[in-house]
Amino acid sequence: MPPRSWVDLVGYQFEAVHDGAISQLLADPGTGPRVASALVGESVDSVVSVQRQGKVGRAKADIRVLATFHGEEHVIGVETKVDSQMSTDQLERTAANGDHVALLCLGASAMQTCTVVPVIDEDRNWAVMDLMRWSDLLREVELSPLMEQYRDAIVEEAAEHRRARAIARGEQAPKSFTPRNEDLIAWAWLDETWKAICSMEDPGRFRAHKDISGPIFFWEDSWADCASTAGGFYVDLMGTGGRHQIALKASGVAADLRYETHRIIAVMNIPNALPPARRVVASNTFTALVWDVTECTAIETALIALEARETGARAAAQL
């Protein structure tokens, strides 16, 4: 199939494609202030200059923008993530001098905002633009025919993400599986589960990553130190081979204590109203329990994740 636009020809997943498009939108007097305002969440009066790979804070940002708002000139660093691992490290470096930083998340990165959202507060000049808001913005501004091709690619991806989320929530059956849409469905399930946990309590920090088995959300703030030995317990949310799992894992526990770890958990009164936990005996994985939650709703999965965290804390107190 021939490429439908210059975006397809170059490759949507290349961050440089989006950096070029954003730079063009920011440099255009007709769209610059509107786009800059949306990126940083401030009412930008004008865009003074736009530079690719410009110095912001202690690092080079994908795009350095000089803009006026609140009667003063401000530096804005724009960072773009497409299908790559999210972390706050890049934001920390870019915002080191108190400059504003806007993070545009596209592709699988749009489903990893749990990594950065909890640390964005009023004391930081950070803002996150997700795929859906970016798509809505591009449909609202007047664009050249060349930029309309970029908008169409973004709108198409937004529709793909909506389908992935509907499938992850069990509202829609997948028509076909490709490595890309299977990956998106797994990321969508992780993100929907995180949102469900957030609807119940402040869960703290998660870290998103991907290994050979698939996408994973490591629940950083689920960690519980063992009471009398090294190591501890934590919870992973895992999208593995089309299955959805909650895993309680032990890390740093000495090999001779792993049998004791399983024994402690086995005698616990773990409620089985939702999918039962099953033990995994592969000691090299440090996995203590796994819940298969493929057939569960997001709320049911969130409750199991909270149960897994509590189980880990109880086990750590006894080890």
C-alpha cells in the first residue's frame, strides 16, 4: 500500500516528525499562541521564537520556545514522546532553571502518563498534553493542506486508541490482532486500571516499562520492606500475551527464604470472591502470587491490585 501522506512516508513513530510539525504550528502567527497556550496551560500572548534542539534548563529540549505571557517573556521546553518509555528524568533536567516544560505524549507513551502525572503540581511549571487533547486542538485550528495531513494522522491514531480502550474495558471485541494493536490494547488496559485505582485512592507512583513478556506498570509505592531481612514485596500490573495479570513479587529476598515466602502467603486468608490467586513456583522470577484478571472490569482489577498490595505488606511484616 502506498503512503497516504508525508507522515506515513517518513514514519509516524519518529519523534522528529512531530517535532517538525509542532515547530511549524508554533512558528505560524495564526496558530502559534493557541498551540503554545494549550501546551503549557497558560494564556500565551505571542510566540517570539522557535528553535529545534534548543537549550532549556540543564538539557536540550526537542523544541525551545520563547513566548510572552503574564507580561513577561518565558522559555518553554517542549518534549515529545512516541511509543517510548516515560520518565520524569528528562523533565527534571529540562525544567532545572524554572522554565516551563510541556510534554506531548503520543503512541504508547500516551498511555503511560501515570509515570509523570503524580509529580506535576503547582510548584512545577510542567504540563502534559495527551493524544486526545492534541487531536481535539488540531481539529479546532485552521491548518495548511500540508499540516492537515499531520492532523489526519493524529486523528486516526486517536480513533485507534479509543478502540483499544474500548476493547480493554470489554466494551468491544477486537476485529483482528497485529503486534501493534495488541500492544496498544495491553497499554490501554494498564492505563484504565491505573485510572480505576486513582478513583479509589491516591496510589502514588507507577513506572511503566516493557520486557519480552509485554507492557508492565510497576507500582512503585506498593513496595513493602521485609521486617527482619533484606528485600521486600511489590505489585506489577502486566499485559502478557493477550492476558491481563496482577502479580505480587518479592525482590531481594535470599534464596533460602523463598520457600518461607510462599509458605507465609499460602496460609493467609486471601479472599477469593474475585479471580483466585495461583502460586508460581519459578523461584527465579521472585513471583509469589498471580491473579489472572483478563475477564475482570477495571474496577474489579483495581480492587485486586489493592488486595495484592495489602497481601504484600502482610507478608513483609512476617518475613
